[in-house]
Amino acid sequence: MADNVFIALQNNPDAQPIIQAIVEDNPAAVVNDSPGMVKIDCPKRLVIRRETVEEKIGGEFNLQDIHLTLISLAGNIEEDDDEFVLQWNI
Amino acid sequence: MAAKPRRLNLTQKYQLMTRGLDWETTYQSMDDVFPYDKYEGIKIKDWDKWQDPFRLTMDAYWKYQAEKERKLYAILDGFAQNNSQLNISDARYMNAVKIWMQGVTPLEYAAFRGFAMLGRGFRGAGARVACQFQSIDEMRHYQTQMHAFSHYNKYFNGFRQFARIRDRAWYLSIPKSYFEDAVTAGPFELITAISFSFEYVLTNLLFMPFVSGAAYNGDMATTTFGFSAQSDESRHMTLGLEVIKFMLEQDEGNLPIVQQWLDKWFWRGYRLLGLVGTMMDYMLPKKVMSWRQAWEIYWEESGMALFNDLARYGLRPPKYHEVATKEKYRITHEFWCTIYQFSHATALYTWIPTEEELDWFSAEYGELFDTVYRPRYEYWAELDRKGERFFQKRLPVVCNVCQIPIFHTMPDDPLMNCCLVSEYKGTKHQMCSQGCKDIFDHEPEKYCQAYIPPQQIYQGNCGGATLEAYKEWLHIKDEETGEYYGSEDHIMWEGWKAQSGKPADAPA
Ligand SMILES: [Fe+2]
Ligand SMILES: [Fe+2]
């Protein structure tokens, strides 16, 4: 087992820049599409960086806005104003 | 350049709006103000070590929840105005939604009450605030679900008189007893049971594959409230993981207490989720994934990663998780076989899967399905063709702990029924599994008082000691029970399809 963390987001327009940013910042991330939902797995650690999401949007982004599209997650969370991190401490 | 007004960062804001608004009481001792958070034996040295990793504060909470509600109700209104009930894959699907409304939605309400208690009960401000948010979330889930179902109630059977059947229907004691068990425990056990064992470890199996399945089956109402609720659930799950780590970091004496709760609540949660697996496998006409596959992804993969992480605290995976994994090939089939035989005593319809569905089961579940369950379905289909649709004449014996009919089989023998007995104060109590028996034996004084509906019914306490008298007391009409094919839902659905020119589905 790869000890994946994961994040699942609603598959709606608001989530697209977040998904793109995750893929860009986490080369090991694997995106799984299912109806209405996107689940992204990543071994041990996954990061969402505010700056990358802002580049995709072309405007400001508050990391707490992910609450609007978040479906589920697995991993210990570390969040500050710039980064949202999921990780297993194994 | 004009200086931007100074803004607090997330960590500062969280600190000010939780700890900053709290105080040590002086007129009364803290122990008198918070009388319940010590008796379970959990030792907390420093409540300030409690962290919400999302650092959510009340102002941000209201802002995000208002936004979620706006989105949700826009979709629900559009759904109703466009008669979108016509777009679901098949009216059999509605029975999954009925189970949700009858069994799951009342749990949202129970969770609202439980977390309101916790939002008052813990002496740490961080924990209280997180539980208060969750309490309001759960009330929102209950309300949005009822709102969504009210549209289906205009057309389909099984949605009316929700409160009465919640109280009286024998089979709904399965979910109900789960929560009643949790809220009658102490505050730390309650939060471990619900936030960690149920929400962190197990609800992904309900909210991810099942709700995604609802989307695939054209039910945008359920999908939308499901995912909207789940966006709160991520916060609840995080609370669950934090509370476990917090207890284990505070005092090493907490470990055995927490481990025992995890063993108990994993098993109770797993037993309850057998019902969800059955909804996924049997009630979604268009399939997203099987229960077996969902179990592999969300337990064998994600659950194990979680327990590998928690191993540093000395915690081991919950007892009997290997048994749950062995049962992944059979639990939904055993469940459906049972509901099939008893649906004349429920506000649900059941049916034999179509040929195509039976083939899907063979592919997903392999030899065991073909040798054990498929022949049963073929036998019952044959009886049905002869006009002898099979129903049990009596209500089943149910497990004294999980309250599920005793239909589960031995871990290593899917053909041998498992029924274990504990004797307590001269009375025999039956359990479905070693997992449930351990729970009973650990707290016999609690479980010997469990309200077991079939026993109450046959004692004559529910309108009379016969199934007919009981159904009358429940106000269930024969038309809303039993076999799907030929039912009012089925006839209405065929009428709609005929109008729209699409062929209705034929029975197996
Ligand atoms: Fe909820
Ligand atoms: Fe049981």
C-alpha cells in the first residue's frame, strides 16, 4: 500500500483551478474522476498552495474557500494562509 | 503606496475567537460547571493543546454555510420546478432514497442533539466551539434532506409519516440504536464514536461512492444535499482525528480506553454500513462501484494508512477488521436476501435483480456469488413466476447489539449462520457476531436494557401480537410495502416512461 492521502472535491467549475493547482504542485498526484466528484490520491503528502490557485484563477483566493467544494479527505491537516497540507506521518 | 489595513492571520484569529472568548469560572468550580468530562477516565492535562487544523472561526463559519445553502437551495428549487424526478434512472432507485430518509436523516437530528450536548459539555473552548459548529451542521443536514425528500414525497410511496415510522418501524432500530448507544455514553466516547469511528473511518463509504452513484442515477437532489453535507463532514472527520490524537497525547493512560472504544465503534459502524453497501449494490440501477471495491479503497487502503499513522501512539487497527474484510464478498448479498424476505413489513419495495445485474454481481463477487446467492435469486424468481412471491411469515430474531436480523454467517463459512449467546441475570441474549458479543459482554447492564422491536411486537406492546396488528399500529398500508414489480411506484413509473416514449424496464 502506498499510504495515500486523498482529497475529494465536487466536480464543478469552482473546483477546477484547485484541481489544476494540485496536479501542478504534486507530481505524484493521481486524479480519479467519478460522477459529480473528483478524488485525488497522493502518496503520503499533498499540498494546495494559495499562490498556484491564484495563478489559475487570475485573482485572489482564500484557502478556506475550499470548504465550499470539499467532499472528503484523508490525512493530518496543516493549514495556514498560504498552504493547505495533508500528510501521513509514517 | 497606502498601507493595507492590518489583517489578522488565520492562527491569530482562531486564537482570539476561541481561547480569547473563554474564561475560568470563579463563582462555581470548573468541575461543577463541566461535570461530565472526567468520569470516563480520560485524563486531560492541558485543554489549550486542542487544535482545529482548519482554524475555523464563527464569522467564517456563517459566511461559508450561507454560501453552501444558497447553492443547495438553488439546485433543489430547479430540481422541483423541472420535474427532475423524471430523470432518475429507474424507480427502484427511489428505495435507496427512502432508506436514507427513514434511516439516515433521523441520525442527522440525533447528531445535532449529541453535539449540542458536547458543545456544552467539554471544558476546553476549542473543543466546545468545534462541537457547536457541528451541532448546527447536523441540524442543517436534517433540514436540507427533509426539504429534498418533500419533493419525492409528492410522487413516491415510503416518504410519508417519517416521524412515526422513525419511532415505530422495527427495522429502523438498526440506525436508531447506533446513535442512542452513542449519546447515552460519556462525552469522550460519544465524540470518538461519531466523529472518529463513524465519520472519519466509515462515512466515506456512504458519502463518496453512494452519492456519486446518486449523481450517476440522475438524482441531483440527493447528490447536492449529499455533497453539501459532506463538505461539513470533512470538518467533522478532522475533528474526529484531532480528538483521538489529543486524548492520546494528553496522557498515556488514555490509550486502553480509546482502543476499546475504537474496537467497539468500528464494529458497530461497520455493521450499520452493511445497509449502505446494500443500497449501493442493489438499489443503484446504474453502478459506480461495488461494495467490495469501495471497502478495498476506503478501508483496506485509506483505513490502513490512517492506522499506520496512528501506530506511533500505540494504537492498533480495530479488532475484527479482518472479519469485516472477509465479509466483503457476502455482506450485501446476505442483507438483500433478508430485506427481500421481509419487505412486506417495511415501507420499502424489494425485487430480484435483473439478469444483467446478476451478471455484474458475478463479475464483482466471483464464485461465491454464483454458488450461493445467484441460486437463491433464481429460486425466488421461479416462485414469483408461479405467483408465490416469497415472504417470511414472522419477524426475525435480531442481534441484541446492532439490532440487525441474525443473518450473518461465520467468518470462515458463508454457509453457516452465526448466532452467539450471552447469558446475563438469567436471560439469554443473542448476538450476530463475536464483535457484537464482545460489546455486550463489556457492558451487559447497558445492553440488557436494549429495546428490541420484534420482542416488543410479539409481547403485544405494539398494537397487538400479530404482524397485521403491528402494521396497522405503524400505519403502513400494504400498497407501500413488499414487491417492487407491480407496485404503485412501478406502475406510476411505467406510465411516465410510456408518456415520454422510452421503454420501461421489464422484470427479471
Ligand atoms: Fe451530518
Ligand atoms: Fe450484531
